[in-house]
Amino acid sequence: MSKKLKLVLSTWGSTGDVQPFLALSTQLLKAGHAVRVCTSGIYQERFEKHGVELYPVGVPFEQARLNWAMDEIVKIKDPFRSAVFVAREGILYKADKWYQDCLEGMAGYELAICHFGDIAGQEAAIRLGLPWLTMCYCPGYVKTAYEAPAPVPNLGMGGNRLVWKFVEWLIQKKIDPMFNEFITSVGGQPRQLIGLEGMYAPELNLMAASPNITPPPPDLPERHQFTGAWFLDEPDYEPPRELQAFLNEGHRPVVISFGSMGGSKREETTRILVEAVQRAGQRAIIQAGWGNLGMPNAPKGIHFVGYVPHNFLFRQGRCVVHHGGAGTTAAACRAGVPSVVVPHLADQFYWAAQLRKRGVAPKPIHRQDLTAKRLARRMAQVVTSASMAKNAKALGQKVDEEKGLENAVRLIEAFAESKRV
């Protein structure tokens, strides 16, 4: 495409939601387009490092509120109740401020690319009259007769349709009114089935997911286009001396990363993880993440780290223990190592099921059920499994060959052309 576009992106959420937008932004810049991203100001430094303009929107980040929210959500085992909590206390929290800031940040741009959950950003694009499309990273949010919504097992096409009907009823009863109260307050048109069809742009939704990890179902609606996962590579990254020394001094460790999963129980969680590693007789690298995991004096064979790119870190491990976030899951698969999944909320149960189905992870452990004994047993199961190692290596090669970002840019440019932008 010869015409250079003025593109504005908006994304709500934690690092797993924002990182793909940073990756896409860098690819769009390489293609010669002008890019601005509307998101929380806490990511300003990360975007600046990659030369991407960030327009801060929403209220300032509150660590104490994040900890409270994570503590509450871990108590909820019902995935629908968990989704309601995330919608009310996350997406819709101070959404009017997010919306007004997006109106300002999007003004003067030609086309908007919005996170599927960023309803406030979407409504701002609509109010400004911008052509818009959405991005989603979880195929599990798209209704299909070939699978039931996670964590319900596959019940066959008839059974799956019945479960989806029940989910639709719940959404119409509990989710739609909550979102539509906000949407109508800013002059928007009410939507239906927000959480399924109602959160995607009507013409194009980019599915930033690997078809090798989760193959597209035969009944996937045409507006959903799989691109492959979006990765932000940092080829110039050099590990700190302490980390490299730890890697050099013994056998490959287990890598543990719960990403943006925070909470106030950092000491308790750290103790569980350390004890599990010791019970399993492993060495481990534990990433602090938003939960700020760590302890003053690390036991022998355990090394705590802050930010380390997953593309580097996961390739050092025998397996990766993680929460099952979409980005973390894709990175673990790309690294060619098996996983132990400890899902906390939302789509994480879907990804845990997909990895088990691909033969690269055992049965997951719900975060509420996490104990050192259970985790040690899963670790031992994975690191001694030749079949999981073989499956993970083969899957990693396939995922690594995908051209997710290139495919996304091509689809965005074609969409802009169809709109004569």
C-alpha cells in the first residue's frame, strides 16, 4: 500500500493487553505509517523506548487498587462471575474519563484500532466518525459449535450450542445492562451480547492468536481474521551478569512468571513457589511481575528477576510455570518448552485447556487451589515427560514461523483501502 496512514490505537488492560499493541505499533511504523496509542500512562517509558507515541488516558494507575482487585478475583472460581467483576471494576472503572481522553487523543486521525474490551475507546472512535476495527487475542470469546466456552469441556455440537445459549442469556441479563448504561451516557447506541459479538467491530476483528496453538473453528465468522500471535522481539537484549551467571552454574531451570497477576499476598505466594521448586528438586528463575514476587535472601538454586523479555527468558527453561495469559502462553509455546498453567481469571482457563489439548501442559491448577505440593507434582510430571518436550519443540517451530504482525499490517492496510482512507 503506497498511502501512509494516520492510525490511532486504543487498548485497555494489563501488560498482556498492551504489549501486543506495542508490537503492532512498531510494525506499523516500519511500514511507514504514523501511529499514536491511547492507553494508561504507566506504559509511557516502554513505548518511548521503541519510538512509539503514547497518549495517556484514564485515571492514574493505583497499585493498592490492583492488589485489592486481584485478591478479590482469586476468590472467585465461577468464570462468569469473574468476568462480571473484571467488567465492573476494570473496564468500566472511571470509563467516562477514559472516553473523554480518547476523544482528545483520537482527534485528527484517520482510522482506529481498538482492543476488543476497550469499549470506552471504541465509543470514542464511533463518536468521532472514524472507521474502526478491533483486535482480540482469545478465540475462546468467539461462539462456535465446535467447542463449549472454557472451562466447560467439549459436549459435542448440540451440547456446546446449548451452553453458549445459556452464556448468551447470562450476558443479556448481567453484562449488557452494565455496559449499556455507560454507552448511552456518552450518547452511544446500546449493544447486545457485550462479551461475545457485541464487543467486536462489525466489519473486521484481528485475531492476534496462533492458529497452531488454537486452530480456527470451521464456523468462524468472516469478520474474525486469524493473523498469528504478535511478538515484540528485543534482539539486542543482554541479560544482567547475575542472571547469566545463574544460568551458567547448573542445569536448565524452571521459569516461573505470573506476569500482571498482582495481589497483596506476595510473601505467601513466593513461599509456595519456592517450596514447590525445592520439593521438585529443580532450579528456578522467578519473575517478580506485578505481584512483586521475591524474598530478601533467595535460597540456593533460585534466582529472582525483574523485567526480562519472555523471548529470551522462556528459552532458558525446562518448562514455564505461568498464569495462562494469552501473550505469556504464546511466548512459552514459541520458546518450544512445556508449561504448567495456574489460571487466575478470564481467558486463562481457555489457554490452559488449549495447551493441555496440544500435549504441552498437564491439568492446570486454579490459583485458589495452588499449593507447593500440587505445583511440585505438576513440575515433576512435566520435566520428566519426553512426549511433552517433543510436542513443545514441534509446536514452537511452527509458532516461530508465523508472520502475525506482517499479516495484521496487511489486513489493516486493506481495510483502510476499502474505506478509502
